[in-house]
Amino acid sequence: MSVVKINVLSVPPEMRETLEKRFAGRAGMVESADGFEWFELLRPLDGTDNYLVYTRWRSAEDFEAWQSSQAFSAGHARAAAAGGPPPTGHPGSGAAGGPAASGAELWSFEVLQSAGSKT
Ligand code: HEM
């Protein structure tokens, strides 16, 4: 059964552009991780500061293996190098050269059902 891991990034309005640019130039390594199924970056439309990084995996073990892999570190190298702690920790506040997110929270789900368009 697939699992969904959503990283909820709290991004103040003045840091949105920075965050979106970082993702636009993201490493793209997650796509080649074993057990990876899906990724989406979701921008909020309802006035909150919460961007969702949606990922879906074949199993929780596959997600955990990616999280402790070189690919995860490489995919977060710029976020870490930008002045904050490594992404396993809580990021600091978003000064100009610092991390774009002022907070992060990981949500975990298992997929019970899914459907898509037939066209
Ligand atoms: C404190 C925690 C975290 C922060 C602040 C954070 C922030 C970011 C940022 C800014 C990027 C853009 C790439 C870059 O800047 O180099 C990124 C990439 C990414 N993040 Fe996170 N992240 C965190 C933890 C996580 C976790 C736990 C997940 C699991 C769902 C995750 C999923 C991803 C994915 C899939 C990418 C794209 C990597 C690629 O293209 O290979 N992140 N993250």
C-alpha cells in the first residue's frame, strides 16, 4: 500500500518568490529514488502561508531510505547552505539569504483509494 508524505512549509509572503525559485531549480533527484511514485509542490490559494510538498511512495521504508540518502541531502543542499540548519532540523527565520520557510511539519498518510481522469 502506498504512503503519502507531505512536508508542510510555512512561507511568509516576502519569501514565496525565493521558495518557488528554489523549487524551480530543484535537484530533481527524488524522481530516481527507489519506490518514488509522485511529487507535487502545492501553492496555497486560500490565504494561508502553507505550501505543501506532496510526495507518494511505494512504502514507508522507501520514503525513509530516501530521507537518509545522499539524494535527499543533495536535494536540500541549497536550502541548508542558505544559512539554515540541515533540513532534518527546524529551519530558522527567513532573512534575505536564509531559509525560505519559517517552519516545516511532516504529515503521513496511507493511500486507501485513488482515482484519476480517464482522458
Ligand atoms: C525542515 C524541513 C525541510 C525544509 C525547510 C525543506 C525545504 C525545501 C526546499 C527550499 C527545497 C527546494 C530545493 C532547494 O532549495 O535546494 C526542497 C526540496 C524538496 N523537498 Fe524539502 N524541505 C524539508 C524537508 C523535507 C521533507 C521531510 C520532505 C518529504 C516529503 C521534503 C520533500 C522535498 C522534495 C521531494 C524536494 C525536491 C527534491 C528533488 O528535486 O530531488 N522536504 N525542500
